[in-house]
Amino acid sequence: MTKVRIEQAELGGSFGGKDDTMNILAARAALGALKTKRPVKIRYTREDSVLESYKRHPYIMNYKVGYKKDGKIQAMKIEIIADGGAYASMSPFVTWRTVVQATGPYEIENVQTDVRAVYTNNPYTGAMRGFGSPQPIFAQESIMDEIALRLDKTPDDIRRINGVRLGSITTTGQKLENHDVNLIKVLDKAVEESDFNKKWIENQKNSVELLEYQKKSFSGEQVDSLILRDKDFAQPENLIKKGIGLALSFRGCSLGAEGIDAAAAYLSVQQDGSAYLLCGLAENGQGLKTTFSIIAAEVLGIKADDIHYLEMNTGLIPDSGPTVASRSTLMGGGAVKAAAEIVRARFEKMLITEWSLDEGDEIQFSDNEVSVKGKPKQKMLFPELCSLAFNKGVNLATVGWYPGPKVNWDEEIGQGSAYFTYVYGCQVAEVSVNVGTGEVYVNRITAVHDPGKVINLLGAQGQVYGGVTQGAGYGLWEELTTSHGFIRELNFDQVLIPTSKDIGEIIPHFIEGEDDFGPWGGKSLGEPTLELTAAAIANAVRNAVGIRFFNLPLNLEEIVLKRKLRPWDLKRGSAL
């Protein structure tokens, strides 16, 4: 393996799209270089990229739920089929996460979950941000709202009745412990910040059934359905309907029982007080370099600007597994903190002798200075400390290693401690629905997340802004179709990806739960910010128009016609 060394190029983002696709491309380029004995570069057009890359798994989901009159869920039976396309790719791992999260963050005593990935002649599917969670969250959160409506309860009430708490047993038999289980806290915060109940009740009173024409099939066989009459038109004052909806989730952090979970970080402090830093996880555009620099700087009491982050090179750092599963802060950050603490311990050992300190003396590293608590005369600047250590031959370079705690999983019965810790989130979506055209406007998203300790606040806020926007795209606009086995939408003129102009206000809130793992309890945030948005929007649309929709995306024809339009629906040459 030492014959191959990989130097990473700059990336603006990944979202799962740099998984096995990159392996395939790298192998092609390497083979070409070996054959031609010259450097080889492969450059895709947008059409090439869309055509060959994998997509998110389409799911067909069937849920059967039993509950009491007080709202307590007693049983849930789930059958899910995931369209894997022509190749396995990440399907075994995507569907495994679905098994863990299929019932949602709720205490349910009796559960049967069967998730199957199947081969089809459709485009193959693999890793995409969320990785098997957005689909079941859409289903389970829709069901929770429907239960609430049938029992004359509010959506937040039904979730409080069933939500997990510290010590709860998940449907896979895992006891939630060693961290703050803040599910109800994020729910309460989101409800309070959005004034949810008042708006939800008011919207329920104003919601309307769909118009007559929206109940028609608009198929070519029923010619009369294409003719609109007076009763098919909406009055202007009834055209726009407001809706509010929420969605709740828990998410297992890092790889869990999917595979080996550990990460490494290299830290080398220089004589002038600056430092080199490198982690085995990759900067894919998510802000990893900044977060890791903050962690190292915090331990050493220096500025993040004093950390020089090295470029990724597989010859310089131990393999730390894939940069996936929102595991960078948790695992990579843990490794960086471990490395910084090793170097700090070497400084402290030297200072105990240099300053003749007692066993109980506390050495403090802060504001680019090292001092002893209660002894103001014993202090020096951090660069002076580094110079002293260098002259005394102290090794100021090390590799920190952070292994994930052991987890277990029984493949035969689908039981075990799937992940060593979890994060919790709640999003509230406020929308306006044009019942005449089917347009859904996202007015506001209130996103409350517990990612553990927030290391990089600006980066965390950016994750929320990006994740919510991407989640709205999944819920409202983005769709790929095929014709004769080929993808039809090969560029952004047909694949409708949302921009900042398409989303209203996004309001992030963080509840910092304590955790035994990660750097000071820092955990996952990237994927949780996406997985809730589509479900929250779907519940908001239900609140606005009084109709439950069962298919994503909720685009114009889905809202108006309750079905998707396809070119072959009307067999005319001009439409093909």
C-alpha cells in the first residue's frame, strides 16, 4: 500500500457524493497513468456527473401502528423496500441505519421492522446526506401527526407522550445512557420559539379540502377531466393557506456497528509557539480544519490562527476511516484533543521540575500564556515555553488516537447497542400554500439541535443553514426520473436545486447536552440538520390544506393533483 500515496484536492462539498464514486474515478485515473506512464486527469461534464453518480435511495414504506386512546404507541410494524438500482454500493449500510431509526425517537414495546434493498434497472443508489434517515423520518413524523389529529391532541403532545428519555430502551434494545437525552428539551424549545401550538390550532381552523379539479385524475383516458368548470376555481381570498408543522428525530453518531470506528491526528508544536496539525479525516468543505484548529488551540491555550493545518496526504497520517456519518467533530476532534493533551502533559511534566511545583499545583494554559494558579510569579508566554522545551530536548510532536467505544449488533434479530451515543433535533416549518397552483413557500424554519458541545459556532450555524436548505430541496423540488433506463434530468435546468432565494428565514438554536464521548462532548450536526426538514414541511402542508400527502417531493402537481405528472401520461409526440 505504500506504493500509492493520495494527496487530496480542495473540495467545496461532499454530502455523500464523494464516496465510492471517487474510488471508481481514482482507479480509472491510476490505471491510465500506469498504462501511459504519464499523469492522467479525468474531468467530468455536469451531464457525465449526474448520469454516472449514485442517488439517494427511493423508499416504498408501509407502516402499521397500534396505539391507545391516551396516545401511547403500543406496536409498530414496518416494511420498507429500498431501490438499490443495479449495484449494491452503500445499500447494506444505508438500510441498516434505517432499521435503527425506522420507529423514530419513541418508546415502543412491540416492533417488527423489515428493510430490504432490491436490485432494479434504475440508476444505482448510495450515500447521500442523511444516509437512510430522511425517508423513514418523513413516514414516522407524518404518522405521529395523524395520530395526534385522530386523538384530538396537538403534535407536540403526542411526541411528549412517546418520546425517549434518559434510561429509555430503544426498539433495538439499547439503553440510552452516558449522555443527556435532550429529545423533549429540543421539542419544547422549538415549540416555544415558533409559538407552534397557537399557530397550529389557528391554521387547522382555516385549512380547506382540495378543490374539485384537484380530485380529478387528468389522465388521457378521461377527456372530461381536462375541462375546468366554475366550481373548480378558488376564490382569491382563499388562495393562500398558512401551515406549520414539526418533526422530531434522534440520530446515532458516527459509524456505530457498521464498522471499525477510530481516528488519528498529528500535532507538532514548533519552537516559536505555532503548530502543525493534520487529521486522518478529510476536509470536504464542512469546516473541519477550523474546528480541529479550535480544539487544539483550546487545549494549548493559544489562538486558532497559530495552528497551521497541513494538506491531507495518506503518507503522513494513519488511516482514520471514511469522512462520513457526521463523525468528524466526534472522532477526529477526539483525536486532535488527545494529541494536544499529550503535548500539554509533556509541557506540564517539564514545568513541575523547572518551577519546583508541588503535586497539587494547577498549571493553566490560556491567552497564549502558561501560569500556575495561585502563584502569579510563575508564568511565561507560550512561545517562551516552547523554546524552553525545545532546548531541553522535549518531544513536542505526537499522534493522537481516538478509538470509538465498543458497540454490538446481532444481525439475525436486529438487536444491540447500534451506536455509542446519539444526538437529538426538532425543526418547525412554517409555509404558505397556494391551493390553486400547488406552490409551497417556505416562510420560516426554526431548527433546534443538540449536537453536544458546540465547538465552532459559526460552522454549526452554517451546517443548519445548508442542511435546512438541502432538506427543503428534498421535500419540495428535487426529483430525478428515468426513461428506458436512463436519467432524464442531466443538468440544473431540470434538476431544481433550491437557492437562498427559495427559503425564508432559518433560525438555529443549540442545546448543548453533556456527553462522555467526543471533545468536551462535541458530537454530530451535519446530517441531523437535513433529515428533519422535509418531514416538517410535509406536516406544515397538511396543517395548511387539511390533506395528507404520501409522496416526496411535494411539488406543484403533487399538491394540486396528488400525483406526479410524467411525459408519457399524455401520449403525444410533442410531450416526449
